[in-house]
Amino acid sequence: MNEQEQVLEIYGSLSNKTSEMVDSARQGDWDRLVELEHEYSALIERLQRTDTDPPANAGFRDRKVSLIRKVLADDAEIRRHTEPWMNQLDSYLGSARQNLQLQRAYRSDPC
């Protein structure tokens, strides 16, 4: 397998991984989403080591661009599902932090 084929294979794997991530985000399966993010990161590292040459031909470039666009669209879909959850979590953690600070401030025993 030549370098261009390897690069397209990795982009295809990224595309498949982001599809799985979209499914997990839609289902609210955050643990699985985190697992998939780790796998995605490993693929990105592999891609960075492999995709070092400029595209040699239009067919390769077009396929690469198509896969990148699909990954970006999946990323937007994942964010659409995770951002409300992240905002809710941030709000909850902020409230918990504020309660803890109040408890410490009004504690009767000095510690």
C-alpha cells in the first residue's frame, strides 16, 4: 500500500469513527463517546505521521477533501448533542462549587 492509499485509509477510519461518535452523542452514551474520542486521537496522531506530502493528483485530493468535510460535519453534529449536556454539567459544577464555598465561609469550626 502506497502512502496516498494509507492516508485515505486513515481518513476513512476517521470518518467511520466520527460516525460512531455521532451515534453515541445522539444516544447520550458519554462513556462510549469518550472511548471513541481516544481512538479518534490515536488516528489523528497516525495521520500526522503519515500525511506529509502534498496531494499528487486531483482524485486523491478530491477524496481527501470529501472525507475531511464528512468528519467536520460529524464534528458539528457531535457538538450539537454534547454542548447542551456540557453547559448543564458546567452549571451544576458551578452551583456545587458555590455551595462548597458558602459552606466553608460560614463554617462554625475554624479549619
